[in-house]
Amino acid sequence: MNARPDNPGPGLAVAHCLRETDIFDGRIVGLGYEALDPGLHLPEYCDAGYLLPYPSAGDSTFLERIALIKEREQIDALIPCLDAELPSVTRLLSEIERMGIATYLPSPDQLELRNKDRLEELAAHAGIEAPRTKPVADAQFFFECTRRGWEFPLVVKGLFYDAAIVRSPDQAVTAFKRIAAQWGLPVLVQEFLEGEEVNLTGVADGNGRLLSPVMMKKLALTDKGKAWSGITVSDDTLLEASRSLVERTRWRGPLEVEVMREPDGAYRLIEINPRFPAWVYLTAGAGHNALDTLLRLMRGERLDCEEPAPAGVIYLRYAEDTILPLEEYESVVMNGWRTPLEPHQESSP
Amino acid sequence: MSELQFSEESLLPDAATLERLALSSSGFLFDPVSGHSFTLNETGRDILKILQETRDLKALKQQLSDEYDLDSSTLDRDLLEFLGSVRDQLRRP
């Protein structure tokens, strides 16, 4: 779920969308990695909550856990919401499906295509440019980069996560060391783009069609640069780039396309995320509930919803407190799941 | 002072941009492509409304001079400033 207040993952928003689909009234089981993940403890969104082992624990540990959850909860479908868990799930797809759990995901090849060091290739599929990117394994680069045509400011990025805007060699080296320590080498250096970010989410059917597209521009950012408000927009260039990308890669499953609209009107591809974004609840608000589309595709329905959502629908994110009885927290810590499974009850004295 | 010669092409937002703008009677203006919204006073709202209907600068100036008690050069100057601001804001990424 990763429902952190300052940088939430998509899990809770996905559950929120599921609650509002017309075709699903079953139980939702939230999966998280920390006992204090709020998503595990909110019965209005998740009927039960389970801890998962971190991907570093290995495939067999992960599969054992999924098997246990299947046995206890009879889950029919799995919707991964975090980048880091997607490689494991796609690698173990046949085992997961043998348990009777449905998924709708990109292939391992498609997942690799959206690696940050293959951005230019991905952008070519979308028919737009990518920012100039270079893998760097030695921090000395930053003291020579201006002579090689890399002017500050630059963006220093980890291979999987994390990014920092740097304006001098000293700042760059600090960011390089921090990111390399956490995410390994090489670190990616990217030209800094000015402009305005516009994003699209939807579901690709694996046959070249992008369904239920919703485009969003962030209206307000937190100190960490994360959106806490956004509005649906209608941007033909982003829509066509996304459709082209889906068609040419035969993408399957959820995706988020992030582009930068530069002051001169040019578009550059920043990233593709192989999952729903944290703002996915806006799709339900805009009448294009992405989870409704995903569930229908999982059921094998042939869908015809390729028109984008209307512009002008706003979402506003907020933090809210919830009360957690000690027994419930204890259950998650000691057993790895939340009980009781009913809405919160009074804690016994 | 001679009257400023306006060229519609250079002064006005292009027809497609004008057409897509959602302008409400309150003066709230929304651009569905950029996602930007603006607030206009009554005069600004009326100017945009006329332009969305006709995109005819001469007709616009005539309507404004009928409505407001302004000499031609003041009207030209204010209009030039307003339209420049509209173009800049709509072009803003």
C-alpha cells in the first residue's frame, strides 16, 4: 500500500477505485511491507491487510507468503502497485497463476524497456524526444562535464529510484555518492528540462490499444515535489505519444506516461511507470475508473473505451488520522496480518 | 496621435486556442490543454467572449467603444496590453 502521508504509493488509491467500480463488490486485501503502513489499517478501503516480505528475501519466501494469503483470503486477482515488486511478480507469473490468482501485467521484456537507461528507445516508440541521458560510474565526470557539453543544472538519477537537481560539481558529487550508495552504479545524469510536467494513466490491452486514458497536470506540490493536487487536461500530443507507445510495444496492463511540455511547445518523455500512479483515484472522479477497465480486461471483456477523460476535474489529496487498537498492531507485527477483519472495534481495557 | 494598426494574426490567440477555452459567466477561464485557470474581471470576460464568438478585432473595438467612454488611443493601448497578457498566459507552459 505504501500509504505514507508525504509520499504515498498508489495502493490506497487503487483500493479506493476498486470500491467504486460497478463490477466488483468483493473483498480487498491490502498488501504492505511495514506494520505501520496506514493502508493495512483502513477497513473502509481494505477488508484485510497482510505484510509481504521485501523482494530481497527471495522468490520462494514471496511465493510462500502469497500462497498463505491465497489460502486464508481466497484472493482471485493480484494488482502490484510498486515498481520494486513488479520484477518478482512478472518473473513468478506462472506460479502465481497456477495458484488461481489472475494478473494483468506487462511482460518482463516490456518492464526492461522502461528502465531509465533505455529512455531514448522508449521515447522513439512514443514518437517524441527524450532528455539527453548518460550513465556515469565515476564522480570525476562532474568536474569535467561542462567541457563535454553537459552544463549545470543537471539531474542525477538512480537506476531505479531517486533523483536530485544539482547546480554545481560539489552538489553533483554529493548526490552521486548518496544515490550510488543506495541504488548502485551507474548513476544516470540527465539534462535538466524546463517546462511543465503532464502525465497520463490508462490500461493497455496487450493488442496495441490504450483504454480509459486520463491526463493530469499537477496543480500543487509538496516540499518533496510530490503532487497534492492535480487537474485533468486534454493534451492531444501526450495522448498520441502514449497511444503510439502502447501500440508499438504491445504494452499490457496499467501504465503511467510522464512527459515534460517545454516552453517552446516541444514534448520530452521523462518516464514510463508500469503500474497505476498514486493519483489514480482521479480516474474514478473523471468517470474513467482505471480499475473498472482493468477488472473487465481480466474478465476477458472486449472494451471500447479509448476516448480520454474530460478536462477540468480536480483532485486534492489530504492526510487523515486513523485510530489503531494495540491488538491490531500486535497482530500485524506478530502474525503479519490484520485482525479483526471487521471495521475497527473498541480496544479492550 | 495616430490610431494603432492592429493585426489580428499577431495580436490574438489562434482560433483553436480561443475555441477550446472554457469561459464561465463569473469570469473564470480554464484552458483544458494546459490545465491553467485564470480569473478575469468583467471587461476581460466580455473581451474574451466576443473574441470567441467572432475573432474580429474591428467588431471588438467597436463594441468596446460603444460600451466604455474611452478615446480611441486609450482603448487601443489598453486592448494591446490586455491581449498581450492573454497571449503570454496562454502560451505559458
